[in-house]
Amino acid sequence: MAFRSRELYKKIARKVGEGSVPKEVMESVKKCLPNNKLIMGRAKRGIYAGRHIQFGNKVSEDGGNKSRRTWKPNVQEKRLFSYIHDRHIRVKVTTHALRCIDKAGGIDEYLLNTPYDKMDTEMGLFWKAKIEKMYDELGKMDVCFFSPEEEAKITKGFEELKLAKKEARREARRASAKQKQTERENAEAEQTSEAKQIEEGTADGNIEKPES
């Protein structure tokens, strides 16, 4: 086993307790662990589909001098829709992994069809185990079917509920508009009354007192 596989195996053994689990089960777990010798640190936090950093030489054109260089994979941060979770998953993936996901038919199918020993990253192992558990729980659920009459009643009920919500929103908009109009009219009435009082006050002040 590679160093990374041994470390993962030790971590799993510490969590579950190696003595409490049968030896055959631990051997099967050992076969499922990825056996890669080299993996980037950031590849543990995404789905890279076997694409990792590569090393080589940069050769000058004039003297053929060689200097070390690296080639890093093309990593993109994408929002991939998961049907089992019914939401988008934000994950860092390589362009090669995106092509593999499109070919498989989605992120769920890609994770389900990829074996554990070929899943390079810890994040991929985590999402694969989680999706498999959710599909297993869905398979154990009881499914009931409705007759066409009952389906028509349910559809009609949803349509009536939708129309009722639409009418309630319309009534709320009308009430708010009416309230704003009354507030506007009251404000205008107050302004006109204040203007009349000011005019009357100025008219009284302009009246001359009779001479005694």
C-alpha cells in the first residue's frame, strides 16, 4: 500500500476500532482505498478525476538549458445539481472531471459508477458514501400509486390553491394601494388646511386699525 492509503486505513481503523470489526471487513476496506502515491493538497478538497500536478523541465531555445517547472490542472469552481439532494453542490472540479460527469449523466451517476479504489480524493469518497446511503434509504421507502381520478383531484386541488394564493396577493396589493391613497389624501388635506390658516393670518395682519 502507498503511504496515503496506509494513513487513511489507520484513520478509519482508529475511528471504528480495528478489534471490534471482523478482519474480512477491514481487508475489504483496504481494497477500496485509493492506492495513489502522489496527490496534491488541494485535490483533497475537490473532484479531480485523476488529474494532478505534473513535473518536468523547461528547456531554453538557445543553449538547451533545463530548469524545473510544474504543470497544474485546469481547476474550475462549479455548481453541480444533485437530484438526490435536490440542490446545487458547489465543488472544485477539473475540466476532465466535468467531461466525465457529463458523460455519466450527472454528479450522482458519476459518483455511483466510480469505484472506491479509483476515487482519488477524500471529498469524492465522502460524497460517494453519502449518496449511496441516501439511495439505499430511498430504496427501502414504501411507494404508493394513485388512481387517475385521485390524481385529477389532487391536481385540481393544487390549481385551486394556486388561484387562492394569487387572489390573496391581489387583494393585499389593492389594500396597500388603498391605504397609501388615503394617507396621501390626508396629507394633502392637512397641507391645504395649513395653507388656509397661513393666508387667513396674513389677511388679518394686513387689516389697518381705525383711527380713534
